[in-house]
Amino acid sequence: MLVSLIKQNVINLSAYKVNDFECKAKLDANESPFGFDISPEALNLVKTNKYPDPEARELRAILSKMWDVPPENILHGNGSDELIYYCIMATGGPVLYPTPTFVMYSIIAKSLSEATLPIALNEDFELDTDAIIKTIHKKNPRIIFISSPNNPTGNAFAVENIHRIIMESKGLVVVDEAYQSFSDKPSFVSYIGNYDNLVVMKTLSKIGFAALRLGFVIGREDIIKEINKLRLPYNVNSLSQTIAVDLLSKKQSELSEDIQTIISERYRLMERLNEFNALRVYPSDSNFFLIKPLRMKGVELYSKLLESGVAVKSFGAAVPALNDCLRVTVGTPEENTFFLNCIEKILNTKRTT
């Protein structure tokens, strides 16, 4: 009887499922393989009986220097997911996004009973800009999400295509830069002053702070002020704020080194995998990349890797554009070498010269 009280759009949803495997190389969640120890001094600053700073002032001050924007242009949240909620709640729908892309754009829009306008990427996983602009003119979406580099395809979209979409849209355009640290494409933060309708999402999750769940929206002060009206009080806890401030103040050089190591390891992995006749390796600007086995089903390779101690992300037929593709997160050098050795044993094929 109680289920009858639940709204139909919620009943129609599927919960976001996270697999948790015990394995030697966990390469399925786009996490950084490098983390940081928390100093006792930072923990001693946290008083459990006091509410956190509701404005995250100290954290936003540090990030304003990192991203070269005033603190007033930054809004904080529990990962990007919370901020996607706020952005869609602020504008309403229709909500336009390319597909395949980060699934939470769709899930959150549908949970809020907003219409969605998914537009398929082309065969090279690039934006179908003409189709998007045609839909903009016809459907007038109130908000557009563009993840660049895109999860799960890994590639950064052509900058000029994103500019075209922003200029053609009358709605808010959110450029999600969760993986921008691993790309040589420029950040759209520098273009915020050029457009009335652009905001940029950032996260610390992919560079070693996933446990803290810290996401941010950067935009014009007037837009941030309006979205901030929807932010729940004390939304980011004291532990996350304090630890992030401590680490960002002390570990910038280590962060940069870790990011460069991940990029170097991505190149090493992809070059090695490209030597196999039985694999297709897709280009990537992220801390992960896609592969597609050519002589077996993707789900078969996924299962064999898992049996060998390697967890990757399998899409199967659930995402038709990625049928048989596997997403591989770049791990530590040791994890990556273990993964390569497992692949070679499974494929049991000679590499091309």
C-alpha cells in the first residue's frame, strides 16, 4: 500500500548501482590511484558538536586562487551530483545532454519530473552539434549539460562545438569538467565572463579526494546567487572542508605530480594495448579509457579479468553505443602492469610489431 504513495516517475527510475569488488586491481570507478594521509592537526580542528561553516569560506578562498575566480563565483556541494540537482531545480526542463554521458543528468532530471532531450553522439563520440542546435531551436531546453572530457567515452569535445552550443542556447549551459585535469584542452572557466548562460562544474573527486565528496559550480555571481538559494544548510560537512583546506594548502606539488603520472600511465597503457590485434582502444583525455574486444564479447573479457583479479566497468548491451566496450581506469603503475599481463594471458594472441 505504501508504494502507491510513491510518484510514478520515481517508480520508473532504476537506482544508481555501484559494484564493490575485492580484487588486486580495482580499475572500475575513475578514482585516482593516489591519495593522501590526513594529518592529526587537521582532524584536531574539527569539533563534532559544531555545525560546519555554511559558506565553506576558507575552502572557497583556496579554490578561487586555484581557478582564478572570485570566491563569490563558486558554489560548493557534496560532489557534482548535489549541484546537478540544484541546477536543474533552478532552471527546470527540458534538460538536454549528449548520450552516452554521465547518467546522473538523466536520473536527476527524471526524478524531478523534468523532460529530457538526449542527443546521440556521432560515431567518433563527438558532439552532433547540428542536431543539438536544431533541438535547441525546436525544443528550447532550459538547461544543457556537456561533460568534457566525457564520461564514459573519455574524449574531450571540440572546443568550437561547445562554443557554438553556448551561443545558440537561450538556456543555461553547464560544462562539466570533472576530468579536465587530465586533458590538454582549455578549461571553460576562462570563458565565464564572455557568456551570460555558462557555468562550469568542477570536482576534487578525480584527483585524489573522492572520499570527501566535494563538487563546485563556477559561474557569474548573479547566477551563483540564484542557485545558492536552493542549497541545503550546512551541506558540506566540517571534516571534508577542513581536510580539503589542509591538503590543498600543503600538497599542490604532489597533486600535480600525481596527475602527470596518471597521464603518463594512460599513454603507456593505451600504447601497449594498441599493439594487440584483438582490441580496439579509443582515444582519451581522461583518467580512464575505453577498450573493445574484437574476438570475444565484452562481457566475456570483463568476467575473465574479474576472475584474474581486475575490476573494470562493463557496459554490455545496456548502453547500445558502447555495446561490448569496457571502461578502464588508470591505476598505479603496478596495477596497470598487472592489468596488461592479465589482458595478454586472456587474449593469448601475438602483438603486432
